Amino acid sequence: MMRRRTEGGLKGREEAGGTHRYKMREKLVSIGDDYWIEDAAGERAFKVDGKALRVRNTLIIQSKEGKDLYKIQERMLRIKDTMEIERGEGGTAATIKKALIAPLRDRWTVSIPGQEDWEVQGNILDHEYRIEAGRRERVAEVSKKWFRVRDTYGVEVEPGHDDALVLAVTAAIDQMAH
């Protein structure tokens, strides 16, 4: 099994083509609950800690060792249309916004300081969508096809991307959409 260190923590198991696949649970956690994100082999890869902090919904993505990697917090200014992801050590990692008008498919924009925006398009409610950067560079794909377990879906992350950040974005979109 190959593992590579990234800014956010350890990568998951490499699948064919160098991608990393993870198993996520729909409606990831209720605030106050914890949940493990597993890699394709069923090994624990990241922990999601659902904190009930003040009046904001907060999820914390942690490494297996318990180090805070990313914190997802709903913004209070708008209802369910913007979420911010902060780095474990502080500072904004990404801001997710739902497109105001998306006629045929759901569309979201992920703004990452110092990088090209990511575009999220597809059927968000059914967990069948892609995350792309710039001019159609695939960052990740989300699908229910890879796992047969009820209420789960897969996230396949392309090499060179921060797996923990991609999973945090996926968790935030799931919270915003449901």
C-alpha cells in the first residue's frame, strides 16, 4: 500500500490510476456525532467530529491521530448557501457557494485562496457529481456506484490534490444540500 503525505494529512489507499477512493455516509453526521471516513479497503482514514458550538453548525475533519485538519462552519449571514472551511491551524482554506441559478444541474463554486476556483456540477442530491479545477481538470468524482452499502457514497480524489480538503468540501456540500 502506497501512502503519500499531503498538506492536510495522509492520503488514502491508491486505486488504479493513482486515485484515492473513500467511503462517506450520507448526511455525514448530526451535529454532536462523530464518524469515520474509510478508504476503499475499509480502513479508517479521517475522522469527522460534529461539534455543537454556539449556534453554528460545525464539523471538524481530523487525521486518524486526532489532529484537526479542517473545520467546516456554516455562515450565519445567509441560510444554506455559503459555508467556509478553515484550516486546522487557522485561516480560510475554502469558501463554498451555491450558484444562484443552475437550470439543469446543481452547480457550486469552491474558492480556494491562491488557487483556481473549483466548480462542482452534477446531481448533488443523488451524490453523482464531479469537482473540477480551471479548464476541466478533474479534482474528484462523487458517486454512489462504488459502494453497495445503503446510505453511503464514494469520493475518488485525483493525485496531487489534498484528500482531506476534498472530503471537507464534499461533507460541506452534503450538509448544505440536505
